[in-house]
Amino acid sequence: MALIEWRDEYRTGIEGVDFEHEQLINQINSIYRLVENQADKDTVIDGLGEIYGSISAHFALEEQMMLRHEYDHYPQHRADHERLLDEIRDITEEFEASVKLDRAEFQHKLAEWFQLHFKTHDSRLHNLAGMRSHEPVSQSTLKTLIRNAKQKLLHGQNRPS
């Protein structure tokens, strides 16, 4: 069972962003399947780290695009990004300290957030004509952003002081 199904309504018309959104949905569904199949704790934590890294990298790229185009809703959009990253960090820490992941909380925080964020912040952002022409990011840059964010999460360096 998939936690989030990809729908055409999620398409922004920006090829790279659409690809990243689909990849994020696939990652979220993969970790959800691991939880459903009662995978070992280290595998789930590693998967949560991958999700955190991918989402963090995606947000960094979106935020660069917003700044480059002087997007007027940048502070609100960025705050929503930070809120989700905090929630994923909390889920990971709670899971590390417990015996099992709270599936209902995981589903609510990721599935509901993705759909709500997309319908509000992302749809407004990607409907701006100037944003449609942003340059694609190289795979090596994206992988580096993901790896760095994942390492910070899993090694406790990403918590604000």
C-alpha cells in the first residue's frame, strides 16, 4: 500500500521540480513500506535520513529559486519548509528512542503535509511564470546536498541550539 499516490494535480509544469516531487513521494512510500513490513530499526532510521536529506536538498533548491526571482511569499514558504524538516527530525529522534515508529503520526505528518504544502505554498510558487525557466541542478550537486543533510540529521548536528 502506498502512503501517497502521485497525481497529475501535483504537476507544476517545471520538469525538474515534478521529478523531485515524484522521487520524494517514492521515498516516503518506500519508508512507509519498510515500517509496514517491520524492517529493522537501523534500516528505517537510514530511510528516514534519506527522506530528510532529499527533502532538505529539494527545499534548498526551491529557496534558491525563490530568492533569485524575488518571490514575495518567501518567508512563509521557507517557514513551512523548516516546520516539516523539524517534524521529520522529531519523527526520527522519537523512533530512535522507541521500539517502533508511530505509523499514524508518520502518515499524518508526511502525507498530510505534502498534500497541504503542495496545494498552498508550492502551487502558488510554481504558478509564477518567471519560475518556470529555472535551470536544472546537476545530479552530483543534488546528491551532495542530500548526503550532507542526511549526515547532519543522523549525527545530531542539525538541531538548532
